[in-house]
Amino acid sequence: MVTDPISDLLTRVRNASMVRHRRVAVPHSKLKEAIAKILAEEGFISGYTVTNESPQPNLVMGLKYTGKGDPVITGLERVSKPGRRMYIGYREIPWVRSGLGINIVSTPNGVMTGRQARREKVGGEILCNVW
């Protein structure tokens, strides 16, 4: 049993991109789908689909690579963990790699990037950083 599904998602994406897979499949949840949607909007993955399998649907994400074959996602980092949750106000949301990366924040208005949370002036739980 997986105790931290978001860390599992990040680890699967990290491992698949290191061995140059085109797609990676993870068990589906609404939170994982929201994270995949943000990654697709920000250009880190090529897209995602939800399969209709039983007993649980899968979330299949397409990974992107540069012209040289290097992964677009160079780093993934889990910030808020089950043992230590990290809640933060919108003024304290840190920049990732001087603005080259994004943080994904779970707010009362839904899951969004740190940039969107600053713009909408809402804080929340920083789930992960991606660069």
C-alpha cells in the first residue's frame, strides 16, 4: 500500500524520464489528475489521459524530451510530506530555480501553480516543486 500517492507519482515520472520512456501510468485520483493538468499546461508533459480500467482507472502521462533527447523535467521535489505538512501564505510562496521552475500548491480554490496562487492572493499547502 502506498502511504504517499503524490510522492509515488513524482517517483514514477522521475524514473520513467531517466530511462527515456514515452509514457508513464499511475493509479488515477483527482489530485493526481490536477497535478498532471498543471504539468501539461506548463509544458512539462505532452498530455495525459485517463483509462477506463477496473478495478481502478489509470492516469497515463506523455513525457516530453528536448531535441537532444534530454528530459524536459530535470527535477521533481516533494515539499509537503505526510510527516511534515508545509502550509504557506501567498506572500511567502518561494520561487523555484529563480522562476525557471514551478511549485504546485493545493489551495482552497483548487490545485494551482505558485504563480497563480500569488496572483489570486491565496495560500495553501505546497505539494511539490518541478523544474
